[in-house]
Amino acid sequence: MLLPYRDDNPTVLTPFITVALIAANIAVWVVVQGMGSDQRLAQTVCELGLIPGDLLHRLPVGFSFDLGPGMVCQVSGTSSWYTVFTSMFLHGGWLHLLGNMWFLWLFGNNIEDIMGHGRFLAFYLLSGIAAAAAQIFVDPSSAVPMVGASGAISGVMGAYIVLYPRVRVHTMTWLIILFRLTVPAWLMLGYWFVLQILSAGTDPVGGVAVWAHIGGFVAGALLIKLFSNPELQERREQLLKGREWEVLRT
């Protein structure tokens, strides 16, 4: 697995929305989810997570299912549309949260840089909606709650591979010993996307919402041209002329 830790892609704008999204996800984890305490985690995942079968009324009211030790959800029949959004800010554990926030920071700042703040926020939320729709389409009767920002972040990654395919991304991988590799963005993100497709083919409704990842990534790649701001793009190119911009073009 390739784990990115830095890219050679400077920014012009201060990424206020990227930082705000990261802060919001962390705040929800700490304040709403009690930093993963069993009772709070189970309650928030069941009540605010996206449960396709409940949202589409495919499951009988009162139907209950186990999520793990001490975590039981019961279908209320009142699951609302807003869980599509609340689920984007919930996580199932510390590693889930930290991994998502790292990818959001690494790739989100450059996408915000080309869109501007308002457009980036709208793009992020639309990518999350597309990700949820893809997962629901694959298994509309599922009783498994979907939580996490990775669907929306997949949209950011899809946009990144379209805008900056040749930007160098510094990664780490473990092959008996730790290696550091520098690869173009198209290779790193393309490798990740292929892994999602392979996972979907072998375990289409497993414990990871891979179809949400796929749906978000495709949506981001398709929406980027609509949401990119030509004025910001031109300004970025002018300000980054010279050595740093030449790095981006390699």
C-alpha cells in the first residue's frame, strides 16, 4: 500500500474550508461521538449514520442488528434525508478519523485553491452525496450504517487526478522494510482507485463502503471542470511561475 505524506504542489489561497472541514470532523468526534466511547459511538452511528434500508423504508420498523460488542441498532422507520450529510462527519474510530483527515488535508488544499472557498464547500458536499448514492444503489436494503468523510474526500481525490496528474506525491510503503517512493499523482491515486474496484468485485457489500469511494471519486473527476474557477486558475499560474510552477509541470 502507498501511503502519501507530502506532495510537490504549492497553494496560493489559504485553505479556510479545508481546515474548517477538518476541525468540524474532529469536533464531532470529540463532542458528539465522545471520542469513541462505546455508548456514544453506537448511538451516533445508529441515529446519525446513513442506513440505506431505513432511509428507503426497505427494513421493517423494530428490526435490530448488531454492529459489534455493545453496539445494537434498531430501525426506527424515521431515518431522515439529513443523515446523508450527518454521516459525512461521523467516524468509526480514531484511525478512521485520522486517515480521512490526513487525505483531506493533503489533497483538499490544492482543490480549494483552484475553486475558491464557496465552490469547494459545495463540491465537497456534492461529492459526498454522490458517494452515498452509489453505496445506496448497490445495496438499497442494507442495514449497515455508513459513516465517514471518505466518500466526499474521494471526490477531492478524483478532482486532483484530473487537475494535477503529474504532480509528484511522496509516499511510504512497507516491504519488509520501510521504503519512500516519489510517484506522479496519477499513479498513486490510480492505484488507490483500482484497489477500490478490486475490493468491490470481491466483497461488494463488505465492511468498507468501497462503492461510496468509487462513486465519490468518479463524481469528483466529472465535477471538477464545472467547479474550477478560471480566474483563480489563471491567478495561480501567474503567481506560481518560475521554479515551483516548473516542479508542478514535471
